[in-house]
Amino acid sequence: MAICKHGVDSKEIERAIGNALEEFYTSLLSKIDTISIGDIMKRKNPYLYRAKAIESAAEIVDSVLSATVSSSEETIFGNCFFEPLAIAASGGNKALAEGVDIMVEDKESNTIYAIAVKSGPSVFNADSKKRQEQNFLAAQKLVQQAKARFEPIIGYSYGKKRQTGKGRPTIYRELAGQAFWEELTGDREFYIKIIGYMGKKPEIYLEKYRESYNKASNRLVKQFITLFCDADGGINWDKLVKFNSGYDD
């Protein structure tokens, strides 16, 4: 039985995806435009680059920039894309309860669904999962005032989550990928249709993304050479290691 009772509104889905992509690229380009080599190299392992016998500033920058952007885009995309899409797909509303993203009321069955939308199924550790359960319990107390059945769900927007039946019982269900989107929409193929709903929207941002990335690459190479290279262009490993791991003077 699908959470969404009235069927998916394709126009609403496309609108939600368009807005989410706009937010994603705006946030990502802002991140890329403000990256500095100092901030990056404080978090990187200088011994690894020396162990790989890297002698080119451009090679180090290419490696750290690619890794930084990859990490940033995964986080930004997860934060801005899946929740509004799930709201549009379920017909629900943004929840006010902490740790719950969407609330959907099904008056026919007198059920209130509380949905925590996550990216992939590897986002939790033991402590964060315990906090999520506590958030559901707090939301349940609010629902009890409405005398409705409470149905908490952790929805992972991609990937697979095998239900083993092992471990302690929980008050919530966990659904991932196809199973999650089918639960919301009643459509077994909705998880694939998300790609189709994107259409040609991502291509709109491609040129701006490339321009921003290339500028960042040039900027970071210049910064690296200024901070960590000798006059002859060679990498000053002592200076790089001191910057990364030495005492703050």
C-alpha cells in the first residue's frame, strides 16, 4: 500500500527536482569558488604524497581538489535533493519534529507516517541510530494526541537495505532504494523514473561547473606554489609537513 493515495503528480515531481538541482549547483559552485589550498592541506596526509614520489604541485592539487569536490557534492546533494523529492512524491509536509523530515497523514487508515529521509544506507553509526529512534519516540508522543496510528520509517534514497531480522526490535522500518520509493508512490519503477524526471536539467549547469572547477584548479596551484614550493619550483616538503602537523607559533 502506497503512502501517497492520490498518485504522483509528474509536474510537481519535475518542479521539485528542478528546484533541488538549482540549489545543489548554487551551493556546490559557491563551495568550489571559496576553496583554499591552506584549508585543504591542513586535512590531508603530506607523508602519503611524498611516499608516492609526487613532484608536481599541479598533481597534488588535482588530487585534493577532486577529492574535496567529490566529498562536498555528495553531502550537498544529499542535503538538498532527496527530501523535497520525497515530499513531492508522498504528498506529505515538511515535519516540525526534530529528526523527522516528512509527515504524511492518511485519514482513511487514521495513520500518520513519520519519515526520516537519508541518502545511502551507510549514514548511521550506533549512536546516531539511537538518536534517530529517540526522535521517532518524541514524534510519536505528539501523534498520540491526535489518536492516530504512528508509522515511523527511515528511508534511504538509494542503495539496498537487507532486513535480517537480527538485533533488537525497533519501532521503525528501514526501506532503501526501490523499496523506499515504491512505499511512497506505489510505483515499483519510480526509483528509475527519477532519472527521467531530471531530463536535460543537469546539462544547464555543466558549463558553469567546468568554469568554476578550472578556475579553482588554477587558483589552488598558484596558492600551493606560493606556500609550499621553493624558488626553483620544487616542493618544500619540510614546509608542507610543518604547516600540516607542526605547532602553531
